[in-house]
Amino acid sequence: SLILCFHWLAIPILWGLWLKIKKKEVPSEFDCCGEDKDESNSSKNDKYASTIASATSHARNTLTGLPQDCQRSILEFLTETALIKFQHTCKELDQEGDEERSQRYKQLSPEAKGLKLLNYSKNGQYRAVCLLLKNQADVNFQNQYSRTALIFASIYGHEAVVRLLLDNHAYPNLQDQQGNTALIFASLTGHEAVIRLLLDNHAEPNLQEQQGCTALMYASKNGHE
């Protein structure tokens, strides 16, 4: 009887659960439409888990009145199945979104690509940076203050983005208008992993900014061992 109960209830509940999940907004790591926005770097997995938990709660309410063992078996099956389908759908939507964004990036001017690259590097938005680089964004583009994508990624400690930029031939020793380099900023903010990456890619540790300070001086001054 338990098996019969499961088969009769699983299909309609799973369908309702899936419809509920599909109505959820698919989380996006970045927005390429209109003006750039500061995006939080909250994990997609957390958003997936929250959505699944909400849908599971809805299913649990539907199953009220059934034996506990029956409820548990059905909920375990539904949760696992819904999570797999939901993540698969999100992956497909992300891929479609990447293709659309890539087409938009191709139409941007070099300056627009460069400014987006700076913004996305600042926010640690790896996939957006990758797409821009694939669409010929200048990895060493400098803004009005002569700051580069590598400088911004280093300031905020985005190790993966720093590595991506370096792998695409970002020059580590470019200086902004005050003479600061990516290494100086990383040393100032204490991002050890970024500092190691920069040094491994020929960042010059003895370059001085306008006040005559080096990366080592800033690290020492701020107590970054």
C-alpha cells in the first residue's frame, strides 16, 4: 500500500513542485543590460537550496495526513529529483544567457568593453570577465585614473579573477595616477593569495608610488605579515 500511495501521489506533487520552482527567478551572477550594477557575491548554491527548501515545505503541507514513513519517502524522492532538474535548467539558462551577452559584447565599443571589464573585475564576476575577454576587451584598459581591471580585482581580493586576467596577459606593473600598482593595493588590503599570484607573474615589489612607498611598506604599515 505504501508503494501504491507513493506512485499515486508522486506524479501530481512532483509536477506542482516543479511548477513552483520554475516560477522562481533564476539567480544571475551579473547583469549586462543597461548600466552596470554592484552585485552581491552570494553563492548560487545557497539560492538553490533556499528555493528547494521552500518548495519542499509546500510539498510537505500537501502530504499532511499521510503516514510519516510515506511522507518521508516521497519528500526525499521529490527533493532530490527537483534539485537535479532545477540545477540542470539553471545551467541551460545560464548558457543561453552567456550566448546572448556575448553577442551584446561584440557590439560594444572598445571603451565600453573596457569599462565593463573594470566593473566586473571589481565585483569579482568571473564569468562576465571571461566573456568580455573572449570578445576582445582590452585586458590592460585604464580608466580616467589609470586603474586597470587587475588593480580593481586585486584591491577587493578576487583571486580567481586576478588569475584569469593574468592568464590573459594583464600587465601587473601598470601604475595608476598616484603610482599605485596591483601589488601595492593587494599589500595594502592584505590579500595574501593575490599577492602571491602577482609575484609569481612578475609583479615588481620595489615599485614606488608618488609618496615613495612600496608594497612592502604598505603591508608592514597595516600589519599584514
